[in-house]
Amino acid sequence: MKRLRFYLETCFVYLIGWFSSLFSPSKRLTFGKILGRILYFLLPQRVKIARQNLLFAYPTKDPKWVNDITKKVFENLGIVFAEFLALPWFDENVIKDYIRFENVELIREKYNEGKGVLLLSGHYGNWELLAYSVKVYLGLSVLIIVKPLSNYILDRVINQFRTQGGNQVVSMYESALKVVRTLKEKGIVALLADQSATKDKDIYVNFFGRKAATFDSPAHFALKYKVPVIIGFAKRESYYYKVRLEEIDHSDLNFDKEGIYELTRRYIEKLENVINEKPELWLWTHRRWKHNQENS
């Protein structure tokens, strides 16, 4: 019975993607907003989490602002679905129209140093198209760390979307050896490290005024293997996304507990800054402060 449900869910998602592919970018944006409004009504628990997170992060904002941003967060999620699920029907020109880098050559510059590259971002704007676009622009394959879906049939289909342009994916639960191998072979690894981490395994970093469990593996890999770290976020402008890349310098840090903490803090600080610019583009629907230092 579960397998049948998984197949039906996968067919439904595929159908949404095909339908979305028929639209122009501006109409796809509208379609995505409609999907997001539907999700808003179908996922009341996630709506509640988003509101609670926003109230905590922006305590001086009035309830109307919080409610408006919450609705826009779901609209953004719907837009991400509408755009990403149409990916099999996109060619390279469509991707380049959607994702517009200011300085994409920074990745090639660091790649040519022969140390490997670690690309960091967050669940902001359209993170899926951002990861996909690096191969389109530079012809360089990227290993993308992903969180598997419980629907294993849909998970396979989504990963086919992610890899159809030549990138690779690996589950976050099985990624350590693959990441090490890729970096040792001077390759490129892309990951998101902005969701709640493991309570007792990772580290606690200040995020919107409160300590939160934060993944330390990006900093661990960067410092241990002396890999440059580049951060970038897909910020929506009209229907397309502007991306400005920036290297997070860690030449002053050692591979130790203090160095890992500081490099992680620098990443989280940049993430918080970009969220403040357009809060509605970040995925507030997860329990980011599920673990905090006071309860650890």
C-alpha cells in the first residue's frame, strides 16, 4: 500500500512539473505562488512553526508583518517547487536566464588553485536551481549533499532532476567519505548547512540572538583539507535570481575546535545578513531552534 502511495505521489509531482513547464517564467512565478498558498492551508503545523520562528527572530515586528511574511514564505516555497519540478524541460539558456551570477568566475578561479572548492548556501530563494547552475555556467561537475525524502521513489526522481546536467548527489547520511574523496581529488562540493543539526554531535552558534545547533562539517572539511569556501545565495529579482559569490576567508584559522567554531560563525553571520534583506526568501518552516544550548 505504501509503495502504491509513493508511486501516486511521484506521478502527481511529475505532473505538476510538466504543467509548470508550459508557462513563461512570469506565469510560472504566479503558478508557484498559487501552489504556495495551497501549501499554506494544507500544512498548518508548518505555518505555526514559521510564525513562531519569525516572532522570535523579529520580536519588534507587529503580528501583521509576521503573518504577511509567513504567507510569502509559503509562496516562495511554491515558486521553488514550480521552477525546480519543471527542470527536465529547461535547456541551458533557461537556467542562465533564471540564475544570473555577478561573478561566477570566482568558482573557477578557486578551482584552478587545485585545492578543491566548498560551495555553501542556504534554503534561500531557489537553492535547487543555484546548485544546478554551476555546471551549466562553468562545465564543472558538483557533488551536491542532499537530504533524502521518505518517499524513496520520488527521491530517485528528484535526484535524477538534480543530476541530469552532469552533477552528482549523495545523501547527507552517507556523505563523509564521498566528500573527502571529492575534495582530495580537487573537486567541488556544494551543501546547505542552515537547518537544525545534531543535538550532541555538532556545535552551537548564535543565530538571531539565540544559540542553535549548527552543522560543523563544512568548517571541519574546509580547515582540515585547506579548501577555499565560497558562499552565495539566489536572491529573487522579479522572476529571476541574482547571485553574488563571496569567499569566506579562513587563512587565519587553525584546524581545531576554535577554528571550526569561528568559520561556522562567519557562515551563519552571512546567512543571517542575507535573510534580513528579504526574510520571505528563507525557509522558516523548519524547527531551527529545536536544539539550543540551554537544553543540551
